[in-house]
Amino acid sequence: MRETLVLNASFEPLATVSRRRAVVLVLQGKAVVEQERPGLRLRGSQVDVPVPQVIRLRRYVRVPFRRQAPWSRRGVLVRDRHRCAYCGRRATTVDHVVPRSRGGEDSWLNTVAACAEDNHRKADRTPEQAGMPLLTAPFEPTPSDALLLAMRAYGREPLPEWLAAPLAESA
């Protein structure tokens, strides 16, 4: 279970790791604890460390530049919070705004979450042709949002402290 947020030396989020891996990074001197879980400590015969919630690497790790988050059906559902873009009910499918049969592609800006009924009703038409306006416009998540989307895709909501900690320090 990935429970600890890892920040680069520049305070940008890199990944989430297990509590055990986070403690190992801290004990090896490769990371420092930026935020600990209140009231929890790991104690051993020769060690007493706080349980880390957010750690920051001591040395900057160069990350390959990524222009955009990779598209996925699961990512679209998570981005739209499993809500249908046409009616607002629970979404279980992904709909192409411009249908694939008309040249539409699998991209963040051409796909929205949809319930099965609305996806079937819209069929092979654009929302305008079907008379089904979008409640929310599709958008492309930034690369920094990709980590949060990935966490949500696996059923882990990021802790509010994770969202505030990097912004407060880097601003």
C-alpha cells in the first residue's frame, strides 16, 4: 500500500511509496521527513523515527519531461469523477464527443465519462446533433495531475495535506 508522498528536492510530487520504503529512504539519508503522521513513531532498539506522510529527497532527481498525461479510459472516468457528462448520473463508460467513425480519436479533449443510457442514446452523433449538451467540457490534465489521477484510479484519495504541502513550500 502506497501511503507516503515523495517530493523531489524542488518540492514537486514524484510518486507515492510504501511506509516501509519511505522509512528506509529517511534512514539512508536520501530523504527528509517534511510531514509526519501525528502521534505515530517507528521505534526499534537503536532507532526512533516519525512515521512519514510526506518526504522530500535531498538530491534533485531529473525526471524526463512529459508534455501530457497518458490517456486511458480509466483516467477519463477518474477525471470526470465517474459522473456522466450529459446527465450527471453515475458513469460507467467513456463516450467520444466526435465519434471514432467520424475521425474522433482517443484523447483527453475528445472523450468524456457517460452513463450507458446516454452513450447509447447519443450513438454515432456529435452532442449537438443528438441534442445532448455537455454539462462539463473535457479537459487535459496537467502532468502534475497525472500522479493524483493514478492514485484515484486505484482507489486512494490523496490526503489534503499532500495537496497543500508542496504548494506552500514551493510558492
